Amino acid sequence: MIDTVSAEEFLKLAKKYTILDVRSPGEFESGHIPGAVSMPLFSNDERAKIGTLYKQKGKDIAVLKGLDFVGPKMSRFVKTARKNSVDNTVLLHCWRGGMRSGSVAWLLSTAGLNVKLLEAGYKNYRSFIHDCLSLYSNMIVLGGKTGSGKTFVLDELQEIGANVVQLEYLASHKGSAFGAMGQNTQPTTEQFENDLYADICKFETSDTIWIEDESRSVGKVFLPEGFFNNMRVAPLFFIDVSKKDRLDLLLNDYTDFDKSILIENINKIAKRLGPQNAKEAVECIESDNYTRAIDIVLDYYDKAYLYGVSKRSPESITLIDIEEGTSLKDIAIKLIDTQKKYSYGK
């Protein structure tokens, strides 16, 4: 049996059933629904050959070549689908809900499986999540200068029961010229958006989420425009952490890296630091004076970050003074107390 369902219903069903993605491996790698299993109808090379035939000789010749490619794989498709089925049911999609998913759905249905087909395919899913992310505005943005420990504070907020979305974790990047250090390879922007939606939809729409203040780009990936615009007008809780505490945290984070990597990243922002500052920072690293090197870089990042904050409406900003030496957990507790005081969210 084959049922065609909307993107919203498809994602609800995905909480129980496995998604089979029949697009090519290259399409899957560029971006896929989190949790989906790649079961490509065609390899990257096969898909390219069929596309060329379609343009040069027409649909009928291309379809015949596609059948030549698919024939030997049919048994494997059924075995893979049965292995991944739950209650004899699988979810299935291709790019736009056309011949690829339709033909595989027919095959699996003929083999006795129940197939839930995504209406208009992955393209429709992408449109759906963009719309949802553009509408999501129930958030509190955690701000603070570089080295304030915002990511760690979000971890503490999560520990005490707050709803948290970690953009830097999803992006595999800490959001500065040094942000790729110690991180995994970044996902594509497409995959980042898919993962962001999957993370947010764990919560009820009435729930307030805590999210770190970021620019539109986090390393090489970009936040969806509508979602980013909502972040910019959301309440900003700015934790004002002492410079000493920030230096201590950054020293702990970065001094274990090879000096050449640190110097390479300083050189990336040398023009913005200024030639003399960049030269001094490099010399400080070479002589193991990490405190001074970080201090120089912080001056640049503090100015850049505060400039971004100045673009926000003053009424949206809540300044929270943090005494020197305050633990990350106590900062998180103070944030929750402030949230209750100002009645932001649930």
C-alpha cells in the first residue's frame, strides 16, 4: 500500500518509522532529513549519465537506461527496506516526489511493504522547514563578549531544565576566526538548517528556547534569514563577565593548540587587528605570553561584538552583571531568575 502524506505528517511519522532517501549519494551528502537512511536509486555517476541522455536523446531513452541501472538492484532495495521497516512500514522520498520515489514505492509495495511517500519530495520538506523556522520567535538570546563562556552557560541551563539550542554545536564552529579549531568538519548550510529544525521541533511551540547570540554566519554556514531576523529582535540577556574570567576561560580553551595554528588564525584577522597588534600577538604566542596575545585579540572582538549589539533595540537588552569568579552554574541560575523576573517566556 502507498500513501502520499504532507511534509508535516511525514515528519510526525518519522518519530516512529525509518525514512529511506532514494536520491543519489551526492544529494544526500549535501543535505538530508536527520535520521534518514540513504538508499540511492542511482549512483552519482548513473544519475549524471541519465541526465545527459535526457537532454540529448529525450525521456524515453533516459528511462530505459535507468531501468538498466536499477534492474540488478531491485532485490537489494527490498531487503534494505525490510531491514529498516517498523511494523512493515517505511517512509520514502526523492527530490520532488517524481519517478524515483514513485518507482521504488511501487517496488516495495509489490513486495508487501506499506510505504508513506513524502508529497512533492525533499524539495517540499525544505520549503516546509524554512517556513517553520521563519515563524519561530519564542526565544531568549544569550549574549556576552568573547570568552564569557556562553556555550558552557547554555550547557548549565540545559542541566537545570531549560530548553536550549546550541547553534555552535550544530555548526561545528565556535563562531570566530579561531572557531574551527578542535571542531569536526562543518556541515553544509543545507544540512545545518535541517539539523536546526530537528533540534527546535523537539520543543512545543509555546516553549521558550535559549540560544546563543550569533552573526548570520557561523563559520561557513548561514542561519536561515527569517530565523536570524527573529533572533535579532528577541530579548537579549547580556552577561557582563569580567575580563579576567574571560581570559582564564580562553587560556584554558586555546593554549593546548599548536602555536602555528594559533598564529595562522591571527594572520587571518591581521588587517582588522592592525599590523602592529597582529605582529605583537604573534610574537607573544611565540614567547608563550598567551595572556597578552589573547588580550590583544579580545580588544578587536569586543569592539566588533558591541557594535553588533548596538544595532539592537535598547529595550530588548537586559544587562546582567556577573561578579568575578562566579561559576557557570550560578550564572545559569541567575539567568533563570532574571527570566522569571521579567516574565520572558514560560
